[in-house]
Amino acid sequence: MSFFISDAMAQAAPAAQEPNIMSQLIFFIGIFVIFYFLLIRPQQKRAKEHRNLVSALSKGDEVVTNGGLAGKVTEVGDEYVNLELADNVEVKLQKQSVVNVLPKGTLKTINKE
């Protein structure tokens, strides 16, 4: 019997159970799949729809910009469009700033109010 170390403390610790590497791998793959379907895939889908919308812009379209301006497209270039906001008021802006294409005649109903 030792006076310095009690018998219970001197015993060897039980062997720690090693985590299963396969279960950890499956867990991380599952997390990635969840992130893909909830975050990555919807964002890619929205980006593709926006690219299609921007590439389909043509003269006479009524659009809304990300700044909230509504107007009619008067000229379409490679990177920029001219947008008529009111009579004799035109601005040039990047195609990427167009958020939505409105149905024909929407600006007339907005201007009446």
C-alpha cells in the first residue's frame, strides 16, 4: 500500500474507443448534400435564369432595375442598355442591373396613377 498514490488512481485508464472513420465520412458527405440542395443549387438556378433574362433583352422591353427604376429599353448593346425613364430622359446602365421584365403596357398604367 502506497501512501502517495491511491490504488484507484494508479490503475490504467480504459482504452478509448476510436471513432469509426466511415461513419464520420458519411456524416460529412450528408452535410455536403444538404448544403448543395438547400444553398448551392437554388443559387445556381437563379443565376442561370437571370443570365437568360439579360441575354433576351430587346428594344421596347419594359424593365425594372435593381435600383427600382422602371423604364423602356431604347437601345441594347453588348454590356449596356439605354433606358427611357420619361419623355426625353434616358440613362445608360449595365445589363446586369436589370432585375425584371414587365408585361407590355405596364408603364402606361404606372404613369396614370
